[in-house]
Amino acid sequence: MSSSLRARRLSRNIRKMKQQPKLNLVALMDIFTILVLFLMVNNGDVEVLQADDKVTLPESVSEQRPELALTVKVGASDIFVQGKRIQSIASALAEDEQVLVYLKSELLARAERASEDSQLQAEKALAVIIMGDREMPYSLLKRIMATCADVGYRDIALAVDSRPEFDGGGPLSTGVEEGA
């Protein structure tokens, strides 16, 4: 006796339901591969300097990020190099010379240690990041930069907070580009 189409379809569906379900791993592996590649590409874009509650950084719209280097931090009352207290701001401002003596000796010592490590690190040792409060006197900033240049740190960067670029829609906008 021949069974109806409905009966054959039901028996076929029952047989399929009794089988173990199969998991398609190819699509799952593709998703994880894309996720891993995305995380690897975007992992190196973040550079974070150790923030200090006592230092309020100025703001900038610069897109260029400095490489990690020696950090000179100017707090409310002291000057630090890589977290080590070097000198008070009052004594630095009281000095008659343009070059700060204590800062110079510390930078020279760090440059010597870096040059002993390897040639590659010796080239990187010539970079310094100055992290100073926005209320820091310009004369102090100028002296710190002169001291760094005197020791041989020619690649000087200033740490700033990034802010979005001015969109030109405010009252300062003239609507005309310069040179037009």
C-alpha cells in the first residue's frame, strides 16, 4: 500500500529530528578571526600617560601623538622626572641661570643609562614629554625646555588633553578661508 505524501513527509521529518544536530563551525571561525584581527589592529592606537589629579593639562586639537618617552611632570609645587621628585618649583624659579641644575643632572644620568642599553634606545632617549599644569608660568616651561635641549633631548613634546576640532559654526567663524 502506498503512503500519502503527507505520511512520507512526516516520517522523513521524524527521522531528521532523531539525528544529532550539526554545528557549522566555519561561519563561527570566520567571525572570531575578524574579531581577533579588529582587536589586534586597534590595540596599538591607545597611548596613555599616567594622569595626575594635581596637573590640569591644556587642551589641543592636534592629531599627532608623541611616542612614549621620558616624562618630566611639573606639579603644583615640584618637578618630577619619571615620578622621581627633582626640585621644587620655587627653587627652580629662584635660580639665576636659564638651565636648571638639578634637572640637568637627572636628565644626563638618564641619558647615560639609556645609551648603555643599546643604540636603538639611545636614539629614543633623546625624546622627552613635558607634562605641566596649564597654570604653569611660561618662564618655567621655557627653562625646562632649555635644560632638555642643553642635555641633548631635542625631541620635546608637550602633553595636552585632546578636544574635538573647532567645527566653524560658532560666532568666530567668518565663512571665508584664508588666502581665498
